[in-house]
Amino acid sequence: MTKLMTSIDHPLFSLLESRHSCRKYLDERIPRATMEEILTATRKAPICNPGIFFVLSDPALQAFCDELAPHVAAERPEQNEYGYLPKPMPPFLKDRQRAPGYALYNSLGIARRDIAGRRAQFASNYRFFDVPVGIIVSIRRDMGAGCYMDLGMSILALMLAAKSLDYASCGIGAFANYGRFVHRLPEASRR
């Protein structure tokens, strides 16, 4: 019987430990070949990948953000097509959601009662935190509940592939607030 490695020194554990949700990026282009390598690794997740990956870089990325900006500024989100979190939210999940939120705002020097500062920080989600490449992940409405689990594994594979090549990432659920913009993304950006 072979003993499984569980040491943090193992490459997979190191990737998992060092991966975090980055919200500040260098202004550097990501080579197309590198993006293709990351997306190819994403397809190797141990499931059937039900996701549609919209890969945006300039000028399409800037155009998308510019088109969405007035709606975000007017604080006019659409009716979400799905519930992101359960209602009512169980206390244990609320605690898990609050802790990283408080840590984020604290690290940025945004006080707990600074509503304007919190809104401004949240609005940066809709600019992909100024990344050189943004990826919006979508799934067809007729997919079964198990496909969401499969999609989650694909997204994790994408994030770990990026991290293995020294690129940071951040999952952004906020785009679900403006689903009609996602549905208008051009076919050419799908992967």
C-alpha cells in the first residue's frame, strides 16, 4: 500500500495554500499561448465540463466594463437568474462569509461603517479589479444541479492552473447581478 503525501511541501498543497483571491494586479499582458494552456488544463478537471468560458482582453474587456459601468453607478442590478446564497442563510455560512469580508475591508483601510467606501470597493468587481484578462463563466439554464458541482471543479482547475504559472485570480460572483450583459457577450469570446 502506498502512503499518500499530505505534506504542505507537496506541489498541490503548496498551490492550494498560496492561492488567494487577488484584487490588485500588475499591468502586464498575458500571452495568448499561456491563456490557452490555462484553459486546456481547465478542461482536464475530472468531470464533464458544462461551463461556457468567455475570455475577454482588450479591447473587448474594456468595452464590456465601459458598457456596464453606468448601470453599476446607478445601482440598478437586474433580477438574478439564480440564488447565489441560500435564504435564509444558515449562521455558520454567514460567519464564513463575514470573516473574509471584514478582513478584506480592514486590509484596505475601509471602516466597517464606511458604506461609500464599501460600495466603491464592491464596484471594482465590475472592472474585474483591472485585470489584463477577464473570464466570465456561464452555464446553460437547463443543466442539472450536479453540473454546478462539475462547473465548480472546472473553475478550481482554472485557478490552480493559473497559480501554477504564477498568475493570480479571483472568483467574482457579482456579474450575476447583470446577467443580460453576460448573455450579450460575442460568440468569439467563448471557450
